[in-house]
Amino acid sequence: MGIRRVRVGAAEFGGSAPVIIAGPCSVENAEMIREVAFSVKASGAGLLRGGTWKPRTSPYSFQGLGIEGLAMLKSAGSEVGLPVVSEVLSVPQLETALDYLDMVQVGARNMHNFILLTEIGRCGKPVLLKRGFMATIEEWLLAAEYILKEGNESVVLCERGIRTFEPWTRSTLDISAVPLARQTSSLPVIVDPCHAAGRRDIIMSLAMASLGAGADGLMIEVHPDPDKALSDGGQSLSLSEFNVLTRAVQAYGWPPERFC
């Protein structure tokens, strides 16, 4: 089955090269997101990411800057020439975010939010759909159908790890989901190794394994000073570490037709 190509700005998922989405877990301030934007663009990222509404497990954790953060993200992306993607949690947020985003992200916790999926299917913007951490591959693909049936065919799937009994990582990267989803659907599939790992020391290995399995791209969390990040610092790469990763990807090459 041929893979559908999804274009977001100059980036093309499912095309001749993997697309790397990069940026901080959370937009913390204008200076920080601007610094990241310039750095990841220079390293070869195709999209800039940054969380502005954060669905945190603890209500006392940093919840994001909301609309203010969206404006900072859009400004930084426009300055360096990168399209931007961020997560929305509800229909009212979607209506606001469309003025700022080039691609709308559905996070793992909202994969089963069918009302939101339906509205996103009508929004006219490309969509990044993350797999829920307790979802089967079939449930993930059916969630995508909620978007597709509304006429929005610009959907990119994102594997980000599933919950298992293994405590050494935050989640378990289901590498088999990459070829299985590519074989079963026509949608591009990317991988978020940061959320799967929960620790930066194995992100490079998981990223390269994902490309080896045929992934159409990667989503990488990047922060100027990960140890001081307001969210997910332990699974974020520094600016220099991200540059090392992108150089490794470029050196590796990428022939997905050999795999699936």
C-alpha cells in the first residue's frame, strides 16, 4: 500500500526523507522558544513543536502558557521559517489554536476523545495523531478514521510508547507498530522516542531503530537546558545533542521501501 504524503509548509511526511519535528515539551518564554527555533532549524528540523496547554498528571505541575504560548511559538516559527505544531485538549482550544498552528496535535490522552477528533477532522489543518499509551494499533487507526471521515486526509500517525510492566523506561516503544501501521493504512507514521524512553540516554538508539523500521520521521523534545526544563527535562535533548542526532540521521540515509 502506498503511503500518503502529508505536506506541512516545506516539510513532507511520507516523502523521500524523514521529517524531524523538534522543540521543547513546553513553551516557557519567548526567548527560550526563539533560541530553540533557530538552533533546531540550523540542525535540520522540519517543524517546530512546543506545548502550550499541558495535560499533566499532577494538577500542581506546570500547565503551560496557553494562548500566550501559542503566540510565542508562532512568532518563533515564522522568524526562522518553520511551520509549528502543538497539542489542543478541547474543541474551544482548537477554535483558538487554528489561528496560530500549521499542524494540530492530538495527544495520547485525547486519542479517544471522539468529539475532539471529529471537530479536528473539519478544521482544514494537517493533524498529528499520537497513539494512546493503552491503545491497540487497531484502536489507534480507528481514531484516525474519526478524522478522515470528516474529509481531512492530512493525518500523520505518531507512535510514542505504550504502558507495560517494564519500569526502566517511561513507556515501552512498540517498534512493531511502525511497519504494521504502514502496512495497514496509507498514513505516514512517525515516532516520538522521548516519551517512550523517559530518559535522554537512549533516545538516539530508539530514534535510529525507528527509522530502521521504516518510520517517516521523528518527534524530538529539545531544550536549551534540559535539567531546568519546566516539564519533561529528563527526556529532552540539549541543543548540541539534537544536532548530533540529526547528523546521525543524515548519515544513515533512509530507504523505507526496503522495510515496508
